[in-house]
Amino acid sequence: MRRIVWIAVLATLTITSAFAQLGIRNISSVGIDANFDATVSIDINQVLLFPVVDWLSAEFKIQRQDAPARSETTVSVAPIFILGNTYVIARYALGIGSSAEDGNRTLAHGGAVDANYETETFYANAAVRGSLYPSNGYWFVIPTVAARVPIGGASILGRYFFSYNSDRTAGHAILAEAGVPIGDRFSVKAGATGSVDVARSGDDPVAAWEVSGITGFSLTIRPGLSMRYHLEYLGRIGAVDGIRNILVLDASF
């Protein structure tokens, strides 16, 4: 397991450095969920952003997810429309997945519309994303809204998620997070999330709860090069707890 983690981290560092030299903004991330039943899930993302004209950029993303029950590789493309402090991302994604149980491969079509308004002190977001698996008719949709505002010397982020799928499972989640700068290049954060998924088995709803505590930091190594680390304790009521680690490298030159 340690070997897999180090390979993922080193690959992220190498790819980030290589693309940064080409003048392309590159965002690489490695996420690892280590559950207390000794199972592990890995999520690796590689995002490239290309400026086209003043009002338009392009995004190309590759994502690899490996979980105990399923693995999936997803490729997505998106135009990014820019108007002052507002930018809108319209994304299409194609995923190829396989089941750990029988090895059967499935295709997934995904889409998202992500609208953002951002200044030096304020950020607001409204987005909706979803996916469809044609082979079994399964689908899900997740709308979300968020805002970040300054309060005192801190930056406060709040985000709400709603989800619904073809299995008639509805979910609600709230994230609250505070970031505090320590000097010009370093900041720390702390927060928490709470979520509930309500599935209907016949006429009887069944709820699954999860709460988590969040910490992490952000470091600007030099202009155009930053690193973020996210540590989260996953407390699942009625299921196995775990710990989530996410490392993000953001480079543009």
C-alpha cells in the first residue's frame, strides 16, 4: 500500500513540473481514503487549463478512481467562459469502469454546469452535475451552492449539496470551513461536514449518516506554484470510519 501511495505522489509531482514548463496551468491531486477495516480508495486527478482568448479557456481532465468494489477512469473536456469576475464551466465526461466482483466494464456519460463569481475577498458558486450509466439505467444528479466570505482575519466557506439517484436515494450535505492566513504564503484551515443519505426500501426510508472533521493547510511556494493538503476524519454512523488525505499541486508559469 505504501508503495502505491508514493508512486501516486511522485507521478503527481513529475506531471505538474513537466506541464508547468509549457506555460499551461496544471492542477494535480491525489486523494486517499484509508478506512478502518483496512480497505483503501484512491482518487487521482490531472487537470490542464489552456487559455484560448481573453473570454475563453479550455479544460482537459483525467481522473482515476480505485475503490474496493469498483474502478473507473474518466476523461472530461470543458470550455470555460470568462466575463470579468464571473466564469462558467460546461463539462462533458466519459467514464469507463469495471466491477471488482465480475470485471464487467460499463460506460458512464457525465455532465456539469459550474457557475462562479470570484473577487479577492468573496466567492460564490452554483453548480449541477450528474452521470448516466446506460448499461443498467442508473443515474444521479448533484446540485450545489457555496459562498466564501471574510470575517475578521478568517475566510469562511459554506457549501450545501443535494443529491438524488435512480434508486430513489436522496442526500443532503453541509460543509463549513474557516481558513486563517499565517504570513503571506501560508494558511491553515479547520471545519466540519455533516451528511445524510435517505434510501427508500419499499415505503420505509433508511438513513445513513456521516460526520467529519477537517483540517489542512495551503502553501504558496512561489508565484504560480502552490500546494494544498486536506486531512479529514470520516465518521460514519452504522458503517466503517476512515481518514481522507488529499494533496493538491497547482502550477502555472
